[in-house]
Amino acid sequence: MGAVPGTQSAPIGNVEFVWALARALLALAASAIFLTAAYLTFSPELAAYRAAAGSDNIQPRTIPGDDLTIRLGTGGTGRDKTLHLAGLSQDSRAIVTRNTSLQASDYPFVEYTINNLHPGAIVYLIWKTAENSEEISRARLHQSGNEVTTTCLGNDENWIGTITEIGFDVYGDLRDEALVISSLRILPYSPATLLAAIWSDWTMFEAWDQASINHLRGVPGNAILSPSVAIAAWAGLALLALGMVSLFKKAHNPIGYLAVIFIPWIVLDLLWQHRLSTQLTETKFLFQGKPQHERHLADLDADLYQYAQHLKSEVLPGPEARIFLLHDDKGERHNYRRLRTQFHLLPYNIYNYGSLPPRKHIRDGDYILVLGSINSLTFQSSENLMTWGERGRLEVEIVDEHPVGRLYQVGRGKAE
């Protein structure tokens, strides 16, 4: 019997499913090839680097790890031409460099191979130039998903002139595991190097923040191309190509359209999951098995926690005290450090808005806690007077001074 008009069509069979998926994969492959070729052909970065280079036949410069000299810190060389950086100086710092001579415009990319690099160790690439031999320039290097990482220096305003010395500056905590530096390569421009730098940027680890759950972005100050934009362009062009083919064949299969949308989405999610997995490993190291006090000390806002504990245990009276918390939040109504300080000071009664004292609400005996510095707020110690604007004046007494903030108590009288 024939199909009754108006009834649902038969389910898609296995053969139709496979062909639809195959067409989607071909559309995605063609889209990726076309976009990559177009980007490399019309890339403003490559055009600028090509124009700045002194020659088209510039060879990479490779510095093995054991050619680097330890200027600060402790360590030694390995049998495989590596440098093992085993310890930092008393101020938690290590410096390894080597003298060189090269033109920065010829080498816009740097490739480094460092094993055992984790978020607890902060690594900078440092260099000196012949034009300014007394100043050390630096660029932050980030942990990547791969041991070999490529980063772009061509857009750094200090990467100019003749480079006379180059190396690494390491801060933080090695966590009882030596950093193994295998090599440092200074690279000329090339399409392959640009693609390697983009991939390294996409897989670099950036510490989790309040926006990390919502989107994936390149490392600030280092991003060449946004992964979200690239993936969207990939999916969009593939969808357009599949639609044109389907229109020509007069065979519109929803499986193919769904595939060209969801496969790029999954790829983007895998990049996000990679960053999440690295953060999970770091979080376990910092907090797992520790009591709450030690967790606070290991957190990013440990300085705020320690300061709040100092105020609660040594300076402030009981929780009945009223505290006006001031912070120069650059126009944002809520600020992370302001909120974290309020959290650590609980259960004190805290007013947490504004960067200047709300004079009409302040009473004698209240406390004013100023985090950081506020340009419009000044304290005249000789007169015990806090002033701001033309008529903002309060008689206060400073009761605690700390690198994180300053605590004042409102005096017996308010000056007008």
C-alpha cells in the first residue's frame, strides 16, 4: 500500500544516516581547510611579520636547556641537554638566561619546552636589548596542555631592536618538583608557527574565575584568535556548504545539519573541559584533605583572609561594631576583593557600598575600613581628619595600618 498523505515519513535508515553524517563531515573538513587557508593568506599578523623581517630565509635559533646559565636559584644540567631548576632563592625566585644576538623583528615567535610546569609556578620570558641594556623586559608564559608551547611576541611593544640576552624568570612554588627546561627556540614567521601559537593559546591554562563557566577565551594579553569565534565560523561555513549541496541534490537531511552544529560545539566543549580538568587537578592539590583554615590560607585571597583574622582577633571589638567597607571599585557596584573581605569579617555588621564614607549615616565609634588606595580620599594624621571632595570631612583616628588596608575609627565629633 502507498503512504497515506499527511502521515509521518518512515524513520531514517542506517544507510541514510551514514550518508548524512558523511556529508556533514566532508562539509566540516572543507570548511576547516578553506578557513585555515583564508586566514593564513589574509592574516594581518603574518603580513606584518613578513614585512618587518630582514630576510625570507631566517633560520630558527635553538638554545638547549643546558646552555642556559642559572643567575638566581639552584639546579643543574641533565644528560639529555636539559636544565633542572630545583630550587628558588629566598624571595621565591629563579632566573636563567643566556647571551645572544638577534633582531627581534626577525623572530616574532618563541617556542619553549618545560616539563613539570604547573599553576603554582609563574614563569616569565625575559630579555634585554642592546638599545636599553639596563632594562629587563618580560612576557608572561602560561602552562599549556602540551610540553612544547609556542607563543607570539611580535605584538609585544618591548620585543624590538637587538636582543642581547634571553631566558626565564620563575616565581612562586616549585612544589618539590624541579622544572625541567629542555629548550628555548626563537622562531621566524611561518604559517605553521602561527597555527602552533594559536593552538597553544587555546590550550593554555588560565586560573578559573567568575566568568569561566560561561565562555572560553584565550589567555588575556596573549590571544591571537578567539576559539569561540573560530569554532562559530567553522560551523557556520560548514552549515552553508551543506545547505547548498542539499539544495542541489534536493535532499535535506536533518541529521547532517545537526552534525555540523554539534560536532564543532563538542570540540569547543572539549577545549573548555581540558581547562576545567586542569583546574580540578590544581584545586585538589590546594584544598583536598585540609581543614578550613588551611584552605583559606591556600586560596587566591589568602591575604584578605589573614588580614580579616588579624582585625577580628586583635583590633576590632565584638561583632556589634559597625564597619563601613570602602574600596575603589572603578564603578562596579560589587567587587570581588570587597565582597571576600566582607565574607571573612562576618558576623560583623558591614556596610559594603561606595568608595567614600556616607557621612550622614556614620555615628561616633563606627569603623571605616579602606581597602587599597582611594585617590579622592585622604587622611591628615596631624589633625586626625579624613577628607574627600570639597566638603567631605570626618574626624577619625587610625587604629590599624596594613599593606592590605587601613582601619579608622570615627572620633567623638564630626567636622563639617
